[in-house]
Amino acid sequence: MLVAVLTFAGSVLVALVAVTLIHRGVRRIGRRSALFAGLATHAHKPALVVAVLVAVQFSLGVAASGEWRPVALHAVGVALILAGAWLLAALLVVAEDATLARIRVDVSDNRHARRVHTQITLVRRVTVVVVSVLAAAAVLMTFPGARAAGTSLLASAGVIGAIAALAAQSLLGNVFAGVQIAFSDALRLDDVVVVEEQWGRVEDITLTYVVVHLWDDRRLILPTAYFLKTPFENWTRTQSALLGTVELDLDWTVPVEDLRQELRHALETCDLWDQRVCVLQVTGAVGALVRVRALVSATDAGRLWDLRCVVREHLVAWVRSQHPGALPQVRVRDLPRGGTHGDVPASGSDNRVFGDSPDGEERVQAFSGPDATPRPT
């Protein structure tokens, strides 16, 4: 018994010392390497547990004896499988984080980087789930009863699979949709989208749902299958640079060329403009107003929104101060009711609404009040 206790304590102590020394060395190297820094952070605890369990299993196999030995070895084996799965998942996370650290997304044109980030993030979740399922299956296979049950259930696997697929149809649909989104490049992390008439950025993509960070700091959570069944706007599908419009309804007397020059001046003095597009056109001239549209460009959706607001405020202030006559106006012409001047004939047919008759005069007074200067009969 003394030999067994000493062997157990010595093996555990050796394992702890070895893992501690390795951890210190990896952490020191991690000051210059992101990969080793991730190993020191994520893999230390699972590696420590695996080393201790290996030491315990070694001491039980060498120095232990008695009827409890097989039970203890089986329990340590199950724990070692779970700890090994934990260590493997941690190593996968470290490798994926190191890959993501090499791909920068804080650049102007980060479409490829966001695509890789989306794919690696979803692959990480899939790998962790796969490792967990394999670990659970390996644990069950250590029990003879579970192996026998698995063999007997193999014959009815088709029926069980059909029932499970029918029960989890929505869940499986979202899972497959998430995988398709990750590798079809239809949606990526940090994409600017318009969904459900809401504008926001894609904050997170999982296998079952997508989180959209709206402009007012709300979160819109949608199932992944939504983006395969419902049309949505992706403003950064091919590039982050966008075009935007500013529309003004003004009077017909507005000096369009002067307004065009003022738009150019406003954009040249604004750091939000990317110097790609500066166009001003009259896109409508119907009724009492003309519609003037300014087309501007910016490097991303956030800058474009601010730029549109700045241009709109600048043009409104310029028209109000420099050309107040170009502000929207409603012109009313007061036509005379009789005589030979104007558009109303002195005699003959009357082209007024109610006509030149006693009955028409009564309707005029009913709608507009009595006439101060009654017409001669």
C-alpha cells in the first residue's frame, strides 16, 4: 500500500511539475507569438487535467491491486476521454484564433477578411460539436452494455433517423442554412444589411440564428433559414463603398448650376466624401416644384449616412441664405369674376364652376359667402 501511495503521489507530482514548466515556457514565448499566447491561455487547464489523469492511470496500472482496480481504471479512462476532448477542442480554438489574428478586418475593403472570419467562426462551432459528440460516443463504447445496445439499435437506425429528422425539421433546416451561408458568401460578419425594414450590421452568425446589430443599438435575431427564403439587402456584398442620394423639392427658379457648384464645394470640404461620385441632377419637374437629386459616395455605410445628412443640411442652408426665392412656393392667381379683362368673358358662356345663373349665385354664396359687390341682374 505504501508503494502504491508513493507511486501515485510521485506520478501526479511529476505530471504537475512538467505541465507547469511547459506552461511557463509557452507563456514566455507567447509574448512574441499570438499562437503560443493562445496556447498558454486556453490549453493550460485541459493539458493539466490530461497529464494528471495519465499519471493516475499509470500509477493504477503499475502499483494498484485488488477488486476495485478495474473499476478505478475504467473511471479514469472515461475521465481521460473527456479531458482529451476538452484539450482537442481547446487546441482547435487556439488554431482558429491564430488564423483569425492573421486576417485583419480593420481595413477599408475587408470583404475577403469578413468572409474568412464568418467561415472560421462557424467551422469552430461545428468542430466543437463534433468533438463533443465523438467524446460522448467513445465514453458510451467503454460500457459493454452500451455496445450491445448500439448493435441492436443499428437495425432500426433508419426509422429513428426519419423520426428525428421529422421532429427536428426546423432545427436541421437552420443548421444546414447556417453552413450554406458560411460557404456561399451570401452573408458575412460585419455586413451592412437591411432586413425587416431595419438597417444594421451582422454581429454574429451561428448555426441556427443570425444577430443583426441595428443602428439604434437594438439586436434583431433571425433564424438562418430566413436569409435563404426571404429577400434582403446586403450593402457590402461586393465592396464596402456605397452611393447615396439627397433629394430636395425646390421652386422652379432655383439656379441649378450654382447649386451644383455648391454641392462640389461642400463635398471637397468634407472628409466623409471618398471623391468618387459628385452629381446633381433635376430628376422631376411636375406641378409647382422641381426635384433636385444629389448623388454622393462614401467608403462605407456609416460614413455615407453622415455624409448625406451633412450635404442635405448644407444645401438647405445655402438655398435659404443665398436664394430664398428658390424655396418651395405655392402661387395663386386671383381671377376676376366679371368684366372684359382677364380670362372670364364679359358675355356669352360662363366658364366658372357654378355658372352665371341665379342658381349658380346661390351655390357660390353657400360655399364662399355673400358677395360684397353683387353682380347686376
